[in-house]
Amino acid sequence: MKQDIYLILYNKIKNEAAAVFLANVCYFLLCVCYFIRSAFLKKDIVRPNIGESRRMVEAVSPKPVSAHQIVNQPVDPEVDLSVIIPVYNYEHVLENMLRSVLNQRTRFSYEVVVVDDGSREEAKCILRRYQDVENVRVIFQENQGISGARNTGLNAIRGKYVMFVDCDDTVHEDIVEKLMGEACRTGADIVMGAHALVREKNGAEISRRKDIYPAANLERYRDGDVIMNYPGLPWGKVYRRSLFEQVRFPVNYWYEDTVIQFLIFRLAKSFSYVPEVLYDYRWYEGNYSKVQSKSSSRVVEHYWIVEYMLEQSRKIGLKADPVEYKVLLRHLGGYLYHAVAGLDEDVKKALFDLACHIVEKHKVAMPNGMNLKLRELEKSFLHRDYAKWVLVSRSL
């Protein structure tokens, strides 16, 4: 919330220090309002009934079954970076995206692995024209979803680092140079750049918001989890390829990007941030993120993906620790609540019951403490207070 307030203010006043100060003031006022409302809040305790809650949630939207193959190709010392582009239609913007990736001004060598995920013939025709381009490989497959396409790319790449680009976005001509240059200078496992949220309608740009995060740690993540201040989106970053050695995107799930914060960020030993806009996230009327309707029963997968990520964490050797616990609270708080807000009240309470069970099971000691929002979320889960969970998720 505080980061969102900061970004809105920064885009209006163009001054980082002033935006940080005002964001803190605004958030303080939100906290005051929250405590006033909390003082008059009537408790709504959800009694544990895990079996019944799980049956109810499964009836609305069953937990997906996800399976993937992991193939790690040998690293080619001649390839600094592999760029993975999953493609599903978007033929009207496809060439703009491809040109932005291929027209990089950089000293670094890079390959482009384009995975067509069962697109229409119009998109396939465009991609066939790039099959003979020297540093481009085009792979055609039956539709497996964006996770399946990214995984196919991960199984094929040869570079030391990897970057993801979505087929309906564009990158700036210096993104490879800036991010890879920072990776070489610092030796970081992950280097992130800033991005712009570009809204388009009928082929015309109607707004552009620069999401450049401040040097100030607004959300009070610190020590080993400072990286959690940054968005867990696959694109707009370069990753050391070894981070994905045991990890793939969850197939058959919505919210597949959750893998970045839950697993990849936690596997990284170091990271760096380049506060320059290098990636344009373009928001069209038909974007996948927009058509994931909040009225669909599949929003329940916002809970199922958390279970899946905890399972994968143990599978690859990540242990329960304060970082995981804070990420867990974050995803079971506002992320889950806002995703399922349109569902039946009984279903939401069943989801809350399941979330309480997970928090109780994975609670760890917190030597570095937590920010206010996470502390209040923790109380709502441990006390099983549904009304408090709703209030925290809405207010903070």
C-alpha cells in the first residue's frame, strides 16, 4: 500500500524525497483510520473445520494438478543472456515487441528463444519470418499456457543469465546493456530494472506511469529480505540461470508469477536495482491479466498456489524461515482477499480457515520483526478473526 501511494505521488510531483515523505504521512493517516475502525470492530471468529472447508473450496475450484519437465542445457560461454518470449496470438503488436528485443544496443551477446504456445495462424506467420535470424530460435508447441511456454524456453536456453519478455510488451533498446552491465559489475544473482505501466486503447497510448521504486525501504523489509520490496514479476529482470536449475513455472495455475517471490527471490544470494525505466508493460483491453475475471471461480487458485509454493519450497531444499513467513502472510492477506472478494461469504470463510491453518503450521520466530500490516494480519490468522482479516486487507 505504501509503495503504491509513493508511486502515485512520485509520478505527480517528480521528486523522490518529497514523495517518500508524503507517502509516509498518507500511510500514517491510513493507520490511524485503521486503528479507529479496529476499536469498534466486532470479532467474527471462524472455528477450525479443515476437512469441511477444504471440501467447500475444492467444490468451487479444485486444486490444479501441475507437472513439468526440467532439462538444463549446458551453458554456452559465448552466450551472456537468453531472452525467453512466450507467444500466444497478439499478432497486432508482435512485431513491435520482437523489434524492441532484437534492436538492442549492447556489447553483450544474447539469444532469443521464442515459444509459440498454439497461436493463431497470423501470429505463426510472423514468427516464421524470424526463424532464420541468427540469434533467434522459434519453438512451436501445442497450447500449454504461459507457464508451459516459459518452461519450454527454460529447457532450451544456453545463456549465463535469463530474461523474460511478454509478447504484448516492449523493452527499451538499452535494457540488455543496463541490466547485464550491472550484473557483471556487482555479480548479482538478480538485477531488476524499473518499468512503465502503459495503457493503450484502440492502438493509442492513453497514459504512462513510471514505476521507479525509491531508495528508501518504505515497507520496512530489511536484511536478507529487502528484495521483497520489489515486484515479483518475471519480466523486467535478468536472473542468473542457475536460479532456475530446480525451478519451473507451475503449469495449469493462475497466478503463476508467484514462483518469483516464493522461490526465485529466496534462492538469490544477491540482487541489484537499476532505477531507470527499461521495460514497458502494456495494458490493453484484452490483456490476460484483465480477462482473469474476479467473478471466475478460478480466483480460488490464489490460495492453491500458496500451498503449491510451500510444497515446492521443501522439494528444492528451502526451509521455513522469517522471509518465507512474511511472504506467506503477504500472499494470504490482501492478495488473497482482493482476489476472492466477489465469492460467496461462506467460501471466503472456508478459504480463511485454510489460510489460518497454514499460518499456524508455518509460524516461525521473527527476530527482525514485521511491519504493521503483517503484524495485524498475523493476529487475524492466529486469533481466527475473519472480520479483522477483511479490515486489514482492505485498509492497509
